[in-house]
Amino acid sequence: MSTPQLVVHHDKELMARAAAARLVTKIVDAQASRGHASVVLTGGRNGNGLLAALAAEPARDAVDWARLDLWWGDERFLPEGDPERNVTQAREALLDSVPLDPARVHAMPASDGPYGGDADAAAEAYATELAKAADPENHGPVPTFDVLMLGVGPDTHVASLFPELPAVRETDRMVVGVHGAPKPPPTRISLTLPAIRSAREVWLLAAGEDKARAAAIALSGAGEVQAPAAGAYGRSRTLWLLDSAAASQLPRSLYPPASP
């Protein structure tokens, strides 16, 4: 378990640009070291804002996009191409504009796919896909992702792990179907906390006043069942990327004194 580190930016636009530049560096370093990189994307306004900033970042050309594996932390269980699906939004924000290898873009199944409306079967299939991509040195049923990004909800949820619901309590499965989510759509697919914790680095993104209470709760010792964001951490690094509004309720002991 890595101790959370905080970086607080003046506003969400600066946060998105800085996070995009940081991500380019991590991908390039991983590719230089191992020949490939693996990143888990997140949806929502902050995740999509980061991807849009990356699309406009000149340094994006330093990435060898054909040697990048992309996964998702969660997905809305909706038909393929639905504008509310995270993968649809990611394609619009960035993916359609860079030369990715389609075989390395690992979208979660859609509700009109081979598993029909069975979110649990779709989740099991995604877990199988993750297991096939795991190398022996990963020592587990999922790859050791280089960076796994998560948006933080106002209720402290991450991915589609909501407070007190069964998915956040899962300790064995890497991917689960989520039913009765408190925000629409109610049916989703999500990585679990054990899968999230397999990543080398976990980045939690929070911008806006509506995220301030969630950040303060998650960073002040709350339990992961009550505050799922508190249970999201990486093997070597856990990084909270915030704007000043989202950091406004943090205890001064946590607030980094020299954040950009």
C-alpha cells in the first residue's frame, strides 16, 4: 500500500493539462523500459477532460500508440456506441485521433454484445481477458497496469464501486457486474478494489466544489466500504490530482504546501 500524495492545481483546466503531460511521461518511460505500456482509463468529466487535454498536447507524439494497451476501470452497461458509454466518450475525446492498435484497446462488453443483457457474464468475460493479458511476473490474474486512473464521485465512489454496495466488498473477483447503482444507469461493469490495487500507480482525479467533501472524507482515514476512494491505491504510488476547489476542505496537514 502506498501513501497518498497530493498535487493541487489552480483550476480543472490546468489540472487536466498537467495530468495529460504527466501521463505522456509515464507511458514513454514504460515503453522505453519494457517496450510497451498499460493504462486504465476513467470516464466522467475529469477523465474525459484529461483525454481532451492529451489530444491537444504536442508531446502526445512521443507516445508509441501502437504499443499501448488501454483498459477501463468501469463501464455503463449500455449498447455499443451509446453516447453515455465511457469508451464512446474516450474515442471522441482522443482515441479516434491517435494510431492505436485496435487489438490493444480493451473495451468492456456492451449490453447488445455477445452476453446480451447479462452484466455478470460480461464482467466474467472481461476478467478472462485481463487474465490472458497478465504476464507471469504480474503474479496475479490481471496485468500490472502502469497507470490506473479513477474519477472520484461526490459520494466517494470510484469506478462503479459505490459506498456500502456489494461490489466494494468484493475480495476475490477482479471484475463484477454492478446492479442498482445509485446513479444512472443502474447496471454497470467495474473493476474491483483488488484489481485496482494491482496497478503500479493509481491516480485519483477530482475537480470542482462538489468533490471537496469526498476528497476530505477519503483522505481522512475513512473505511473503504463507506468511502471506496479510500481503498484505491497503487503498488508504488497513489496520486491525488485535485483542483483548488476540490481541495478546499482538506485538513491543512494534508494540503501540499507547494503544489503547482
